[in-house]
Amino acid sequence: MKIRPAGSMQTLAEAMERVAEVRDRAELIAYLQKHYDFWQPTEANVTIEAYGRDERNGWDTHLICIDGKAALFSDGTCS
């Protein structure tokens, strides 16, 4: 699954330069713990929800949140 920051302070092109890939949910949680440690992500407080199709990059975009706070967009879900 591809992931990118959900921050609104950057253009899509800037966000796409920071795309990373994770293989599964465990790797996603580890990524969040490394890059979003200030929100204290855990298996219990990380959610992934469908967000909508983004024709600009071809993603069926999902929003990854930590305790309801938007952290990342992804091109799908993981197990």
C-alpha cells in the first residue's frame, strides 16, 4: 500500500514526492510510530476509512487517522 502525508500545507506534487510503501498493518503502525510519535499511534487508535477517488493520482484514496486526526492518505487498505 502506498501512503503519503495528509497535511494541507503542501501541494499534491510535494506530497507525492514523499510517498512511501508499507506491506501490511504492522508495517503501517511502525511507520506511524516513527513519524507521528507525538500522537502515540497504536493498533487500537489507528483507523483507515475510504475517502474517495482522486483522479489526479489515480488512487482510490483512504484516510489514515490516529485518534481521529488525519495523518496519511493511502491508495487502499491493508490487513
